[in-house]
Amino acid sequence: MSNVLKVKVAGQRIRYEVSQVRFSEDDLLKANAWQWDDEKKSLYRYDNKLSILRDYDTFDSFVAGVAIQHNGEIYYELGGVKGEIVKPNVLSALTHPILTAIDDANDGDGLTLVSADVYDVENTIYEYIIEVSDGEPFDVSLLEIITISDPITEVEYIVELRYDGKKMIGGADGLSFSEPATDKSMFMLTVPNDYAVAMGLGENRKLDNLLRFDEFIKEENSKVRKSHKGNEEYIKIREDYIHSFIDEHERGVEPDEEE
């Protein structure tokens, strides 16, 4: 005989999506090349900078995984006995598939955007279950809450529950997605140095190149939606985030002197 242990977590889902844009190696080499000016007897950068919209070679987008941003309220139910779990065992995973997917993308070639969108209303209840022996009382020391440190905010989010060493089922697994609960997404943008130079991020006249990244991603994902009905998701990018990235990137870069 067995009984079912239920553990309920209150919070909201966080879905991580990764998008990557790559230029061809030949285009990168040309855009990063130096040329010789016979009149000035000096080297200068190649003027034709790359544009995401015009010059990209490949575009990829995938969902890295889902976590739960919990509000601290966790309850259990077993054999008619209910209670609140005040001090659970919390273990932070360093090699969870979400983190591995994001790290691999950031370590690869290309311009990488990691977005995290919030789903469901506040204090939504996510239920985890597992079968235990009949008559066995709940033992909080056997419950392990596995979390990851959000790569964008460094806040701990729940990705898994275990009881007596076994993974509990349920939680955020298998739940469908509609529209995000808020339009305030979280972002992390990674631009390799050769891409930054190739797109002219040190030149103010080229900033619109990166600011239009959201238009590019929306267009590419709309193509995916047409061929995969039911996928109504696309990545949104905020101009204030891009500006903050560029401000940081341009520190120590002196503007060209006007003649």
C-alpha cells in the first residue's frame, strides 16, 4: 500500500529563452579588417559595418527551461495531515540544464540574448507529488528543494523537489503558456568583441543597429510561428536595457575627432 505526499509551492513561473544571431566568418573578417590609407599613411577600420537585420547568417532560438519564483510559502499534505514547511532543505544546483544551456550559448559564437519572462498570476499554487509508504509520516528532513541562481538577477528559483532522494513530479512541468504576466522581461545580452567591432558599437551612429534587434527577433519568430502553429511566443527587448549595455561597452572609448 502507498500514500501520496503533496507539496505545494506558491509563486510564479519564470521561462528562460535563448536567441543567437551569427554572422558568417568572412563577413566578420571583413568588418574587423584594417586598411591602408596611402594619402594619410595610416591604417583605418573598414567602413562597412555589419547590420543584424541585413547581414546575419543564422538565427536560433530555444527555450532553456522553466523555474518557479516562489514567495516563501510551502505546504505539505499527507494522509489527511497538513502543515507549513518553515525551514526546508534548500540546495543550489550549479550544473542544472537551464544553466548549462545558457552557459554553452554564451560561450559559443555570435550575439546571444537570454530573456526571462514571468508567467501566471502572483501566488499561483504549483503542486508536487510522490508516492510514499502507507502510514509513513511526513519527514521534513527528507525533503530537498533544488534551486538555481538566476543568471540575470542572481535570485534563487526552484527547479525541482526531491523526497527521500527521489524526484517529485508536477510543479511547473507540462503546464501550458499563454501571455506573460507582465511586459517587464529580464534580459542578459552577450556580445563578443569581434561582433561589437563589426557592428560599430563604439560609434554613436551605429547604435540603431542593436536597438532594432527586437524587430529582427520578432520577425524571425513570426516565421517559426507560421510553420509551428501554437507557438505564440517571441522575445521582447527594451531600449533602456540596450542603451545601458552600450554605455557600459563604450566606457574608455574616445569618440573620433571631427575634422
